[in-house]
Amino acid sequence: HNVEEGEDFTYQIHKVDLSCPGFREYHKRLQTFLMWFIETASFIDVDDDRWDFFLVFEKYNKDGETLFATVGYMTVYNYYVYPDKTRPRVSQMLILPPFQGEGHGAQLLEAVHMFYCNLHKVQDITAEDPSENYVKLRDYVLVKLCQTLPSFSTDKLPLGFSDDMSTEAREKFKINKKHARRVYEILRLRVTDMSDETKARDYRLEVKKRLFAPTKKNQREMTKMMKCLRPEELASHISQMDTALQQEELEKSYQELLAEYRRVIERLAQA
């Protein structure tokens, strides 16, 4: 709710479907904005009843008349999960340029999570090929939601990522294990005194262990290949797995992640 230059603005989020009168034509016009503002956007088949639509409007008064301006929207596809669950996947999300930077994206994503939290059939919520900006937004929203959960309490964070964290995040907010792990790392960073060498080292090793996991898997595969590759083939693969280079890339990934996490923490402090 905002008051600006004597005008009264309120913002509303609505979930709609194709049974709403006029929505099909409205959506047809609305999704053309995707082509202008999202590089990899594509039109969706609205006749599939597994789509959910969430719209954000600005409600305002002008000359005594109540008007609505479109702020943005999100489309979510409900995938089937055996045997009796669904997995909503965010497909498209757009906040129109005049309204960007005002927190509407975070409020929309949080509202969508809260909507699905009330549906027992929902397993967890994911996103289709998320952009870098979407990941930043999701980090902020999920950390905001989870920071009050008992399993993410300040005294439990230094003990490491636990099954309790994964379970509670999924049951309370439909957050999958991978995203719950990022939430844990951000919240642990917030309570870690990085000027303390021991605490900083413990945190760094905890995060790097996760980042290094795919590389470790590749090394196990290399051990298997050594038994069946010819010498020249083996030499080619080994040259691609230079240990020093791996360590350099790991440190780079860690520092980039720290910067991302600190931006989320700063935004939380300003909320």
C-alpha cells in the first residue's frame, strides 16, 4: 500500500484460471510482453488445465474512478509426481519495467509459495531454467520464510545441514532439499563471525565440500575409465583434470557464492 503525490495505491495478487471470463484474451495480450523482456521466453498452451496463473495489479483512483494497472505475472505448471503428488514448476515470471525494483517480485514469489503450502498434494516447488536474477530473488524469499523455523535456529546452524532442516523446509514451505541447503548456507553465514579464523575455515570447508561434490564424482568416473581406456585416451582425460586448476575454480566459485549470499543478507537486514 503506497500513497504518492496525493494518490492512493494498493497492490493485489490474484490466482486465476481459464474459467475466469475474459482471461484467455487478456493472457494472450499479456504474454506478448515476455517476448520483449525475456530473451528465452515462449508462448504456452493455455488449454492445458495444469497451468496456474498469478497476476499482480496496482489498484488506484483517478478522477473518482477505480482503475487497475498490470504490474506483472507468473505462470506455474503442475507436474505429476508418483504416486499422488504434484510438483509446481515456475515457468515464466515477469514484473513490468515501471514496477521493477519495488519488491513486487519477492511478494509475488512469496505469495505463490504460501498458496501451494496449503495444498497437501504438493511435493515441492521448482523453477524451469531459472535466470540468475530469479535465483537471487528465490534465495531472498526462501531465507525470509525459513529464518524463523526451529531447525534453522542460530544454535543449530553451526552444527551443519541436517535432515530436520530439509524436512521442515519441505513440509512448511514446499522447499526441496537443494534449495534448503542454500538457505542453510546463507543463514549460517549470517551468524558466522568471518573474522574468526576457525569459524571462517569451518564455514568455507562446509560450502566447498558441497561445491566439490560434482568434481569428486568425476574423479570416481575417471578411476573406472582408467581400466578400459587406451593410454592416449587416458592422457587426454587427465590433462582436463588438472588439480591446481580445479582448486582455483573451486575458490572462484566459493567467492562468487559468498558475494551472492551477502547480498541476500543485506537485503534481509533492510526488509
